[in-house]
Amino acid sequence: MNPFMSFCLYVAARVFIQYLRARRNDARFQSSLSFVLSAMNAMKKKNALNEAFLAQLDVEMEACNLPRPAFSVTLGGVFHQVQDMVIYDSDVTNILAG
């Protein structure tokens, strides 16, 4: 699998997020974004960079108040559930240090 594919899917997801910022009720674009995120989630086993892209997309979706997927993201070996909250790297560092 070409590693550049991850970046292409990330850029596609960013385009969908930007579009949905202005037009939240567009079901076709919501469906397309969901498909791209699912594909990226499935590909993260083959390419670890997908996980970082998914985490960034989750932060952007939260900032736009868009519904976020219910998959999990692992950052730095620590499991985070990405459904109800976003945990930033600094928070993880503080938790682990404490």
C-alpha cells in the first residue's frame, strides 16, 4: 500500500470538514466524510501515520461541532476513546507524570 494514500485521504477529509462547516445538513457530504474516516481507520493497521491524521481530524471536527466517529485512537501507547472527548498530548504527559 502506498503511504501517500494516507495523506490523500486526510486531505479529502479536511475538504469535507470545511464544506460541512458551512452546510451542516448536507447528508451526502456527511456520508462521504464518514466513509473516508472509516477507510482511514481500517488502514491504520498498515500505516501508523493514519492514526495521527485521524487524531488531527477529530480535533478539527470537535472545533467545528461536527459529529465525530466512535472509533478509538491510540497516541503514544495510551488508549483514548474519541467519542466524547479529545485528550491532547500535554494532558497525557501530565497524567503519566502525576
